[in-house]
Amino acid sequence: MSRFPRDLKATAPANEQPTIGIIGMGLMGSMYARVLTQAGWKKIHVCDRPDRYEALKEEWADIPAVTAFPDGYGVSRTSDFIMYSVEAEFIDGVVAQYGPSTKLNAVVAGQTSVKAPERAAFEKHLPKDVSIVSCHSLHGPTVNPIGQPLVLIKHRGSDEDLGLVENILRCFGSRFVHLSYEEHDVVTANTQAVTHAAFLSMGTAWASSKAYPWESGLYVGGIETVKVNLTLRIFSNAWHVYAGLAILNPQAREQINQYAKSATELFKMMIEAGTASNEAEEKKLRDRIEWARKTVFGETIGHEGQRRPILLSEHILDRFSLGRVPEGTEGSNYRPNSHLSLLAMVDCWAHLNINPFHHLSLAATPLFRLFLGVAEHLFLSQSMLDASIHSAIYDTWHRSDDLEFIVAARGWSQCVQFGSFDVYKKRFDGTRAFFEGRFEESGRLGSEMIKTVMENKVE
């Protein structure tokens, strides 16, 4: 049971505050330390790998509230609330090393994106007198946490323990979502696994083609802006941010496999329908897309009487384009395309019987919200969807790009099925290298786009 008052605040005197420990000072650990110190928490003990101790001391030397330790032993022995901010791949080894040193009656949390390995590590290595109230901020370290979902998992402990964690983390301004370990992994698989796979596949396809799509004038503006900015946003991060979720979560592996399967089958149907204007095959493709649309979005095309659309107008999205947005389709290079990545996404959701709007209201990440937004934008506009299908069947200019996307999607699916972090890292870093030098501008525009769309300022 927590020995701290129920109404504990960061404004309390230092001697009445809990000591907060963070093991793992990567981007998320550092973000947590920064927000907590800015809120007024005065006793924060941190550590990273022993070889980073001197650099960590220097980095936080000017922040009196933060004390750097050479390893996790000191953090575990002295902290009342301890958060493991380490990669899911390594959580068992790190908890095995430092968990037995945990302070009596402390509360322990993990910031991993996959909770099954974290739960196993905590149950195996933590003393029985330690409470487990875990957490996970469903956003990246560069996203403003205000209003974002922050999952809390009271796995082993009292309501007072949960209250302590809520009091400490309330300064993030995030929206608490209370789940179990099992529910967390289902939600994160449904909201992140396929979304990441789609953007990873797009990026790898562009890298394989040695082309920046926003420079050709063919993939610029509107929902293309979302695709480009979010793909670059993913590849600007470290590979391990996505690898653990994809490889260690069985449901994520299933969904990534279905996404590659959906993309492949739709592409084959497009080719068959376009061969000698095969009307029967064209109807088969249209029927499949219509089935997926009805399954995911319901019977009615159009936004009238429905929920407020996620995306803003394409005119507003154009402000965040990396490339020059054509003034009009006539006389420009801009042409409709198949939007295969979006067709495959909705087809995947339909085959897996996933209702993305349920997760949108529960614990959606900014990336999931935006990708669902562009899918909704396409599928609930009859004219856009018809143009996409027509282009998929009769246009050949983008067929080589679609083929590269199929190869990339299948490659990422196979990579995840192999379960190799090393292969995942090589594949990710190989694509990332192609976009080096492009991340600063896209990061700025992407952040502005996310902020604008999340606030949903419809003009």
C-alpha cells in the first residue's frame, strides 16, 4: 500500500515526494524525465547502460532534480516508483539484473510497447512485496503528450498504488486508459502493427525505386502528404521502436501477414481486371473493395449524419506537403493512383474483423488516427474511390511503384515471421539511409500536420 497521500502533487515539499526512478534513458526515458522535472517533481533517479554514465551525468548536470546512477542497482534500491524504459527485446535481462534490488513496497512499471514479455519478466524477477502498475504512452517522444492516450495497467497492487502512479503521471496531461496486460497487447496490435507495416512498406518501396515521391509531382498533396510525412517520421526514429511490437506480439505478426496478403491479392486482381478489359475480373475487384468498405465503414457513402471526419480538407493538408502541390489536375503531372496501401489496409481490417473506430476512441496513436483518417477520406468519397479503382485497373504509370510496394510489404511480413531483430534492424536501417538529410523538414511539417489534424480545426 502506498505511503503517500491520495492527493499527492508535484508541488509538495521534496521530503514528502516519492523518489521516481527511470531505468533506460533513451528518447522516451529522457522525455519522461524532462516532463516530470518541469512539473516540479524533485527526486528523479535515472540510469542507462554503464558505458553511458559519464555522458548521462553531464547531460543532466544542470537539473538538480535529476540524479544519474551508473546502473540500475542504485535506481532500484532508492526509488518508490520505478519505470523500466527499455526495449521489449531486452526487458527480461534488465529486470533479471536489477529487479531483485527493488526497494521494499515500491511500485514498478514498464514502458515497453509489448506487454507479454514485460509481464513475464516482472512476475519472474521482482520481489513479491513489490507492486506492479505498468504504463505505456501511445505516442513517440517528439509528440506533445497532452491529450494523448496513456495506458495504465494495475496488475499487482492496491488502488492506492494506482493512485500514486496517476498522481505522478498526471503532469503529462495525457488521457488515462485503464487496461489489462492482455487488452493492451490486443489494442496496440490493432492500432500500431499494420499501420507501421504500411508506412515501412511505402518507405522501402521508395528506397528500392530510388525515388522521392514528392519530387515527381505525381504523389503530391492531399492524402499523399500524410503518407509521405508519416513514412519519413517513422524512419526518423530508431528501428527498435517498432521491432518489438511487430516481432514479440503474436497478434501483430498475424495482422502484418494479412496486410501483405491483402495487398498482394488486390494487386493481382488489378492486373487481371486490366488485362483485355476483363469485366468479370473488374467486378470481382470492385465487389471486394465494396465489401471491405461496408465491413469497416458501414453502408453509407459520405459524411452526412456520421461522425466528424478525422481528416481536414485536402486544401489544408496541402500546407504540409514536402513537394510543390499542383494548382490543378489539368496541365500538371498530378494524376489519380491506385492508393494500394489504403485499399490493402481496409481490406486487412475487414478480413480480421477489426473495427478501427473502436480503437480510435479507446487508445489511438497519432499515426493510427491519421492513417485511419486518410483511409476514411478515400473510402467515404465515392468519386475518389471510383477514381482509385479506375486508375488501379487502367493506368500503368504507377504499376511499377505498386509492384515495389507489394515486394516491400511481403518482405516486411517475412522479416517479422522470421522473428529476427537483426534482420529487422538491417532492413530498417537500409531504408532509413535513403532518407537521411530529409528528416528535419519532414519532422517539422509532420509535427505541424499532426497537431492541426489532432485539433481537427475544420475550416
